[in-house]
Amino acid sequence: MALTNDGQILSWGTGERGQLGLGLEFLNEISKPKFIKLSEKIVQIACGTKHCLALSENGNIWAWGDNSQGQLGIGTFVLAHTPTLVTALQGRPIKKIVCGGSHSIALSYSGHAYVWGDNTFGQLGTGDTTKLLRPQILKTITSKIMDITCGENHTLALLIDGK
């Protein structure tokens, strides 16, 4: 994916799990970038192995693609071929979104992380290995989180105290 200066998303590549966000007609590989239809200006994008997130300037998070581990945060395991609103985070002031292989995290301006998706390797940081179908606030870190990033099966957080 690519994000244009005016807040539109371009998508290309393979779409067998809906990760292109272009609808059912784009299940195979496409080599020419196409615009994803969204009614909001997007300020940030993130990609996992086969899922994607977008953060709008209004603070909404949109998700699409594979959802076999709940990584879209929409409360089901059903994949989405087009952007779907993550309603559990509406109204929360989100400053950053990140994707791991099959998990997702949103960081709020207040320094809280919201986590969801695959947790087989403890990558959500919840202290167990339970998958989460909807974003939940991370309670195991009590300090303010300044930044966060993900790998395939892990997550790193930078705390306000430098840890």
C-alpha cells in the first residue's frame, strides 16, 4: 500500500485474503496500483502479513484482509475485502497504528495501547495466549507508552521512562 499526500490509499499485489481492500473482484494479483474507496482522509497505514489498517484524520481505524486470528478487531473471524470500521475504538484519540503478522495495536495519545488479534506467542502482552477479537486496553504495562512497533510474532513498546 501507499498513502498519498492528500490522504488516499493505493493498493496493489496479491489479494487472495482481501488484503488489497478493493473488493471481491480483486482476489488475484494486480500490478497496477488502484485507489481504495474510503470517505475519510487517511493519515497513517499499516500492513500485516495479510491484513491492513488505516487511521483517518477523524481518528477512525479501518481494517481489511485476513481475519483468521481476529486481527481486524471487528469481533468475528470473517475476513473483509473492503475497509471495515473498527467500532470498538471509535471516539478514542489514537495517534498510531501498527500491525504484526496477525495482530494489531493502536496507541492512544494518552499512552495506552489497545491490542487485538493473534496471541499464540504472547505478542499482545496480556500475560496469556488468548486471541482477542476486539481491541482491549493493555493492562500489563502501567507506565505511559511513548511508541510501539510490531514484528511478525512480537511487539515492542517504548515507555515514557525510557524502558
